[in-house]
Amino acid sequence: MKSEIRFVDREHLAFYNQNLNSTGKNDPYHKAFFYVMGISNDTRRNIQKVFNFEEDCIRTDGLFDGWQTGGSERLTRLAFNLWNGWNGDGEATPYDLFDCEYAFYMMEGIRLRYPEYCRELTPPSPKRER
């Protein structure tokens, strides 16, 4: 059973689809990256500053731009980490990332990046005692 992707709002969904279509990629790296970067209006608006569409790669220097807020920085760090494991300054740990209002949707991004490990599972039936 394949579960639906949960989006914050219509803008998040539109951003996700637009960027996947723009890159022509539909792999877990792109799905997770654009999903996470689409969570916030700030990250959506500044996607060109953190992703190089011509070279299909992240722009790590965008993490330190003046537009970044606490929440957008957490989203950018997670997106970079899901893209290629980036943790350039050691601050992309769960402790650093998930202490914010976006945590639920950040977990969706992880599920998109690792679909083989994060699929919806049916809990095991309780064992009957003999």
C-alpha cells in the first residue's frame, strides 16, 4: 500500500511538482530535496540561492545568506543532508534540526528520500498467550 505524500498547503505541492518537472528528475534525492525546500515560503522563494538548476547541485553558501531564518536554516540543512549527506559544519543532527514547527513535514522528506526503509508498515498482530 503506497501512502500519499502530505503537503503543508497547495503552494508546497505546486513547488514540489514544478521543481521535479523543471529538473526532469524523479529520484529520491530530488523528491526529498524539493519536498523539504518547499515546506516554507522563505525556502520556496529563495530556491535559486540554494540549488543550481543548471548543474543540478546544491549551493551550500546559500545556507549563510541573510534571508535565512531559524526555521528556513533547519529546512535547508536537512535538504542538503538528504541530497548528499552534507553536514559541512556538523549542525545537521536531529537535535539541531527538528526543534521547530516543521518537524512533521521534515519527517515526510526523510520518508521520500528513503522509501525502502520508511514505508507504511502494518504493526504486527499481538501474540496470543498459550
